[in-house]
Amino acid sequence: YNFSLYFLLEVERKIRANDREYNSSFKYATNSIKTSKYNPFTFLPLNLFEQFQRIANAYFLFLLILQVIPAISSLSWFTTVVPLVLVLTVTAAKDAIDDIVSTHITCDYIQQTEDLFILCSLISEKWMNVQVGDIIKLENNQFVTADLLLLSSSEPLNLVYIETVCCEPPNNRLDRFMGTLTFGTQKYSLDNERVLLRGCTLRNTDWCFGLVLFAGPETKLMQNCGKSTFKRTSIDRLMNVLVLFIFGLLALMCIILAVGNGIWENHAGSKFNAFLPREENTAFSAFLTFWSYIIILNTVVPISLYVSMEVIRLGNSYYINWDRNMYHARTDTPAEARTTTLNEELGQIKYIFSDKTGTLTQNIMTFNKCSINGKSYGDVIDHYSGQRLEITEEMTPVDFSFNRLADPKFFFYDHTLVEAIKLGLPDVHAFFRLLALCHTVMAEEKKEGDLVYQAQSPDEGALVTAARNFGFVFRSRSPETVTIEEMGIQRSYELLAILDFNNVRKRMSVIVRNPEGKLSLYCKGADTIIYERLHPSCSELMKVTTEHLNEFAGEGLRTLVLAYKDLDEEYFSEWKQRHHESSVALEDREENLEKLYEEIERDMMLIGATAIEDKLQDGVSQTIEQLTKAEIKIWVLTGDKQETAENIGYSCNLLREEMNDVFFIAANSPEEVRQELRRQNLGGRTQNGYKFLIPEIILGDTPKVVQDENVNGDYGLVINGHSLAFALESNMELEFLRTACMCKTVICCRVTPLQKAQVVELVKKYKKAVTLAIGDGANDVSMIKGEFSYYWRFVQSISFCLFYIWLTDLLKKQYMLVRYVLTLGCWFKLVLCWFMLAMCWFKLALWLF
């Protein structure tokens, strides 16, 4: 551990398997999580604190305090407390209901139980009681309750008994894990492949055992979730401003009356001493008169306005629920306004942030077309005219009855591809053999011939399903083998290595040995990446395949290129040894493995390409067109790769061919990203950068609000997650924001959940615009919830604290009871102030480290 003045930073985590006493000494987080804003103890203070951020509520609380001071008030305090309590109660009840509804599912999950392996016996325990170091047993279709190190499963592997695990501290990197496992004197390397992340579901495995590495808020999923924030609408802020103006007017009126009282006391007050006792100190008398008039004229401040707004919002929510144009007849689903707080913002939205998969698209992938050895398949051609026909439901699909394992839900309309399969063309067979072998899909066969595929991504499932229907059926896999059925003949391939896909490699490869003993490498990936690694003899075939890829991309299809390579036995044995040494190394592991992957994935032979359709949601293109006409800018934030995001952008009219230009930013360093941002040829720019940026750079003046810039033409921007990480740094975020806001459409691909939240927060911070975030999965929660800031609350606490101190010092000699009450409140605010200050330092520490 590293000790600092303000916080404790964990730099390495040590865990002993099944040793709670040892692990508890490190004070690791428990598996209990909290997604609600309140609990029974914090509801009242937190909710009141949020409600008193409304200026009028705070004013009437202050007014109530004044009314209990006899020397100031001549009115009963009941006249103020009744409407104030009514407003606070109604709002508190609504907030409580919203919080309960939004968190009941999470609470349900926390109460579920898991089997724990404690002292060589299994016991049932609730999720929230799981601790770091526990060994958990999971069964098929169960959720993974924490970040686990996979120890064993029902697959043909032996149980691994371990003593100690050393690993990296909690972080939000979903694609990376570094650790070492110690057994006796032996140490073994651990990476992301051995980790099961919280939120995943166990598939096609009867049971497995896992060691808890991170629990609760320290899991990678929770590290990627933002904190809940108290969302305030622009109308609320406007009402606060209006009320402040009313306060100013009220204060001016009371000052004039107080000054008049002071003048009157000096000139005529002494004549009324007999029947109207008065203060000898004229200034103090004027001071008391000022507060008396504040009470008397309190009706100037419209507290009923807030009640009226709540009623109007409730009525608007019912109008949304009753809107027939928002009723989905196919699923019998009406619109449902789940909150009454944000409805008035709908007409003020300027930016929409949307996930892609499952939001813009249905996440239903279908194998649509392919290119094999320079020939395109998938189009239906009229034999008489030679013209391509549009595929409709009335057309007769390909008959797959020759294949007893075909998926009846798979449809294909080009009969020439089936004929090529039946003729035994080597290239066509090699094409589908690659699809059946190069993947990470798991197969489950509940009964003979009834195959169910579980894939990490739906496009991979679509490719394996296509191979299945065309006669190359993936049947099962083990850690050492992949079994497929080729045109009715079952063959088992020895699986020697898997070269994983990631956002840098943009390709995946497997190395297998066929039953005859031949070694082959099969690879699929993005066209630009695969083309760089092809043998020079493939140049002519590459040109034809590129033409087909352009046609597929023009139709909005997701494309992959397929290639293979035959390997020499002696070379592979030597490469395998080097691969093993690099994989167990504790330093520079990723760099060494990447070099080995680059070495063996060279001089491959091109087979062809695939084209998959990810069907759009109904009406997406038309909706986006209407939103664009309304000057609403749409940003797509997706974890998919760049090619996929780009294709979907064109298919749903986010990106259009008639755009002046579409810019792509895929750099590997901050300087490269900055250069790419400045290189884009947009209106209002010079070749060295922004015209309007130069004074700010020289003067060091960072504006609080970035104004919209006029640009001649329509532009689009596509940026990947690696470049976005640099673009979101504090010294570059404004430049990125200006460039992005000049574009009609922005697509951020390969982004993490936390980066989604950071992009939304960046726009909200500097554009001061109403934003809408749309998503359908857990990785979208952080961008929808927004970031939580302690700083504004800290400033408010300081202000209240100073006010209490000032008022206490002013009145402590006159009113002892008031003195005690205000002093108590002052100390309470001081404690709260220091608490907020500590939270500020804590958040700053997290940001820095």
C-alpha cells in the first residue's frame, strides 16, 4: 500500500483462497451494492437537502426562523410552516416512490443466494455477504455475482487448488486483468481470459467454481457506473433565477422601509415613547424593522408556483401515457412516463446520445451475403434480364432439407451457393470450414439434432449459424478440440492456440490440426487489417474482393474478411514454445504476445468476405431524419468496432454520402489525436488550428460555455475509444468538443461505459444544453445517470455556515434561545462542510490516480 496525506491508494491486491480471516485484514469491499439514492436513515436529510436547493424553499425556511423571533415577527409562524410542509411532503413522497421503483430489481438480486465453499463444505449465502477470497459455486444460467477467477468447471478439466493470488487493484478496465497465482513454489500468470466479470451469465456449463477477486463497488462493472445525481431541469433553474430577482426586489423594498423607519425614529420616534416603547439604538431598530418587513411582505415570493409546477408536470405525464401516437400495437405497449421531473425538457433537447446495439438496431444478425474466391453470393438474379431482384418474403428460400442439422429459422435466397457446396468446390468448403472453426461460440445440444449456440457477440453467432446451414455444423468444443460435422461427416480438430480479438488487433485467429495431421491458421477480421497480412500472390483477388466489400458496405452490411495459412510443423513447435514463455512472463507480456501474433499472421491466403445485416429498429431512419430537421445533434456511443459503427451510421442516415466529409480519428498518442483534430478541414479554421482558440491558448482563459460555431457544410466525425481517452483529457477536451460540435453526427466506437458518461458530462458541462441519453443495457447506465458532483454542495454548505455564524454573532447578546439554536445549526453545518471537503479531496484523489 502507498500512504498519502489524504487517502490510501491500493497498488496491489493479495488474496488467500478460502481464508476469510486473512483477507478481512485488508478491509476489502463487501459484495453489497447500493444503487438507490436513499435509505431509511438518509432519506429525510438528503431529500430535504435537495429540496432546499430550491431558492424559494430555502427562503421560506429562513422566513420560518425569523417568525419565531418575537422582536421581529408580528405574524404567527403557522402561516408559513403549513404551505412549506405541504410542498416538502408531496415532493418527498414522489421522490421516495421513484427511488423505490428504480431499485427494487437490484435489491432482488442482492437477496439471491449462492453456494460458498467454506472449509471444504458448501453453504448457501446471500450475494451481499460474499467476501473477497471466497470460493463460489455457480450453476448454468446463473448470474456471476462478483469478479471471479475461474478455478474449475464441469468441462473436462481438473480442479485447481491454489494458495495465494496477487493481482492489480480494482479498476474499470473491462478488457484487461493482470495477476499471478502461487501454488507452492510455482507462480503462474493470470490474464483476462481467466476472469468472470460480475453481470455475466454462465452458459453451457453445468457448474463452475470461482475465487472472488473484487466484490461489490470494486467490481469492474460497478467501477464503470457513474453515481446518481439530482437532476434539475432548466425550468427549475429558471424559476430559481426568477425567485432571486423577486428576492432582490423584496430586499430593496425592505431596505427602503427600514431606512424610512430609521429616519422616522430619529426625528419623531421620541414623541411616542409613552405608548410605543422603542429601541434606543436607531440603527438596531432599523435592522429589526428590515426583517419585520421581510416577514410581512413574504407573499411577494410565490411558493405556490412550485406546487403549480408539480401539478402541471403530473398532468403532462398522464398526457404522455395516453398518447395514441406513442402506442406500440404489436406488443401492446403504451408509453409510460416513469418520472414527472424531466418531462418539460423533452422539447428543449439539443443533443441525443444513443447506444447502437439494441437501441438503433434490433441486435438480430443475419448472414446476408458473402464473397468467395472473387465471386459474390447472396443476390437473386433474374435469368432472363440478368438484373438483380429485390428480395421479398414471397420469394422461395433455399431448401436446406439435405442437412438434418439445419436451423429452420435461417433463410437464404441465392441457390447458387448451395449448388457450389454440393459440387464440393474447395474454396467454398474452406470458407465455411473457417466459419465453423474460428470463433468462441459454445454449443448446447439438449437433444439429438437440437443445437443452441451461445455467442459472445450476435455477429459471431450469425456466421456459425450460416456455416451450420450450409453443411459445416459446429457441434461442440473442449479446451483442446473443436468438433464439427462437414457435409454429414463428423471431424474433430485439435485446438492448439486462440489468438484473441481486441480493438487494436481487429482480428481473431485459431491454429488447429485436422484429423489428417495438417496444421492450419484460420483468421477473420477487418479488411484493412487482413489485407496488410496477405501473401503478395493475393493482390488480384484482393481487388475483386474489395469491390464486393464496397458494395456490401454501401448497403449498410457489417463485413469481415477471411484468410488462412498452412503452417510448418517444425516452425510451429518453436513458435509455440516462445508463445508459452511469453504468456507466463510477468513483465511485457502483452507486447511480447502481440509480436508473436504479428509474426505468425503473415503471408496468409485470402478466402473471401462475409456480410451480415444488423436489422435496424422500426422507424429509426425516419426518426433520425426528423430529429436532424429539428437541429438536434445525434451522437452514437457504442462499444462496437469502427467498421460496424460506420456501416450502421450510413444505414440509418446518421452518415450520408452527400456530406461534405466524414473524419476518422484513430491515433495512438495525445499529440497524434491533437494533430488529427486540428487537421480536419472545417469552416472557421486555419491550418494551424482554430482561429477562435488562439487567444484562449495565449491568455489561458478557458470559457465556461462553448458557443456554437457556424460551419459551411455537413460533416461527420468517427473516433475510436483509444483516441477518445486522449481527447477527453483536460488539456484537449475543449478542442475535441469544438470539433465534434461542428459536425452533424458524431460516432464514438469501442468506448467503455465510463467513457460514455464522460462524453455526456463534457457536453453538459461546456454547452449548457439539455441532453438525452438512450440505452438498453447495463453498460449504458453510467451515461444515463450522469456524474455526481460534491463541489456545488460544498460551496452551498460553506455559504450556509457563514450565514449562521454571522447571524449568531449579531443576535447572541439579545436572544439567548436563538443563540443556542443557531449555534447548534452552525456546528451541524460545519461538520457537514468538513465532510463535503473530505469528499472533494477523495474524488480529486480518484481522478488523479
